[in-house]
Amino acid sequence: MNGLASRLSTELPDRPELISAGAAIVIIALVWAVSAFVGRKAGVPLARLWERHAGARHEGIADRMCGLVRDGVAAVALAVAIQIEPWPELPEFLLGVALGVAAAMFAFGFIRGLHLPRWAAGLLASVAFVGIVADVADGLTPVTDALDRIGFSIGDTRISLLTVLQAAVTLLLLFAVVKLASRLINHSIHRTKSLDPTQQLLAQKLAGVALLVVAFFMGIEIIGIDLTALAVFSGAFGLAVGFGLQKTFGNLIAGIILLMDRSIKPGDVIVVGDSFGHVTKIGVRAVSVVTRDGKEHLIPNENLMTQEVENWSYSSRDVRMHIPVGVGYDSDLALAQRLMVEAATQSQRVLKNPPPTVWLRAFGESSVDHEILVWITDPEAGVGNVQSEILNRLWVLFKENGIELPFPQRDVRVKEWSANASPNA
């Protein structure tokens, strides 16, 4: 293949080679036609299989799967066609270009299907195309030698453009494989009925950590980094981790402990300081708490281990609410208390068992203070709206039955009046 460029610039290929080139073009066209047919037939069933085992349901997954099957089948068929017999230089080059295009399209579609950035997909596709075409044309040795010449040396270590490119492609592939495996494992764990949601989340976190550790050592092995060379920096690295990443590792361990002892679980309604809401996610660094206002508070895992936390749904999801109500001293207390119970009972979110009750709390300065006690089972839906509903209904009932709502008032008594003081003063 070394003389292909010079031959094309000086003389046309001979007749047998042109015939072989025509046959290669026909093979390429047939391969793409058959691959497109196979992609249409197999893409939709594979998309359903992917949704069942990976849980990814979104628009366009069937079209993306059809494209992946088409490009993958085309790449395999063209690779077989190149190796099936010794082709002349020109048809071999044409088949190699077609194989590079198919491999690049498959790599781009695969990386984008995992929702990785477009630049990452483009990098992997470009490397696949250039590598395959260079291997078919003159072999990879000239390309690797050219990339290896661009670099510098640090002691006995050679850092070149080739090593950087190899490291980037290796990391990208490992990241894609880890993300794919993590999605499959997480969905499999999620479908396991013998585990409760907290155990499922803990298993998913541990599986993710295990995948990262395995990917790290695989990447070290593939790139060819000697681990003994890192022994010199292990002490400094450990010290840096101890000081710089202390909080990060502390939050990681705290999150695992929270999942193991089940003190806080996704879906729990908690109060931490001024934050009140339900837990939506326990991450590596923080717990996500969404308030009724739609604000998402990210609370570090360590804070939940060291601070006082109110968990409204730790042992039971039933929560009792206290609604203060005051009535005037001239009101019929028995009637007012019956109306309070009636207003609470008419709320749909208030539980019938145990029933609402009313306590007389104190004789205040201006009112007789009562407290309505009701039970609800869905605190994540809010507690202020239940109180507002009951008080609005109670306002109407009090007006209809003549129950006085008190207002602050003071009686002022003058014990002595000075004889010299003017009455109009």
C-alpha cells in the first residue's frame, strides 16, 4: 500500500485492479443495504430489551438503537470482507475507508447514547476512523511514530502526544463502560424485590464504588503505568487526601452509614435547622431535601450525623399536628370545641382514626386558648395547607354560631387621683 499515492499520481491502476475496486464498491453498497435492513428489523426489539434491563425510557431510543445495529453490522461485515482474501491496494483502501466510517459512526452513536459530551464522541470516532484507515493503508507504525516524536521526557518517563492520546481514549472508553455497567447494575438492583429502597440505594452506591476501583486499576494496566513508580508520591498523596479531601471522604462515609442504619431514607420528611422537606436523594456528598416551596436544599452528609435531625417518618409516617385556636371569654366553650372538631373532621387529609381532638391549653390574657390535634399520614404533601384549610372552615363555623374571636384588650385602673390635677389634663 506504500506506493498507492505515488501510483495514483503517475499512472492509472491496471484493469484487474479497477475490476476489484468495482467489486469492492458493490460489496460496500450491499453491506450498507443489508446493514440498514438488519438495523430496522433488530433495532426496535433491542430497544425494548434495553428499556427492560436498563430502565432508560426516552424518545428516540429506537432510532438510536437501529443506527447502532446498522453501523455495528456494517463494521463487522466490512472487516470480514477485508480479511476474506488478499485485495489489491485500491479496493483494500476503499474497503478500509468504508470500515473506518462505519466504526466511527458506531463509536459516535454509542458514546452519545450514554449521554456523554459531543466532543468525547467526536474524539473517539475520529480516533477510530484514522486508526482503521491508517492500519489498512500503511499500518499504524508511521502514525504512532509521528505522534511519539512530539513530546518530552521526564527522567526515564517519556510523555508524548501518543501517550496522551492513548490515555484519553482509554479513560473515555473506561468511563463509558463504567457508566453502561452502572446503569445495568442499578436497574437490576432496583428490580430486586427482596431489598427495600434503602438497601437498594446502598447496594447501588457500593456497586458504583467497586466499578470505579476496578476501572482505575484496569486503566493503570492498559496505559502501562508502573505502580511502583507511584510509591515515592504515595506519602505526599495520602497527606493531601487527608487534609484536602477530608470533608469529601467524611461525607462519603457518612452517607454510607446513613444508608446502613436506615436512620434517613429517600422519601422521609425531616427537619434540619431551618430546612423542612422530604428527602429525594442521598448522594455521595450531600442529601437533597426538597421543601414545599420547591427549593432543593443540599445538606452535607456529615451534618446529618453530627446535628440534631427531626425525622417525621422514621418509624411511622403518621404525624400529629397542633393547631392553636383562641376564643373569647364570653363564648360557649363546649360549642366552640365541637365546632373545632367538626372543622378538623371535614378535612380529607385528616385521619379518622385516631380522631381529631381538642385540648384546652390555658386561660390567656385575652382569650381561652385551645389546641386542635389532628393526625395526617402524608407530611411530604405539606402541613401548613392542612392548618389553613381547617382554620378557614372554622372561621365560617364560628361566624355562623356566634363564637367570638378575641382581640387584645387592656383594662386600665387608676388607683389614686391627685387633688391638684386638672380634670382636663
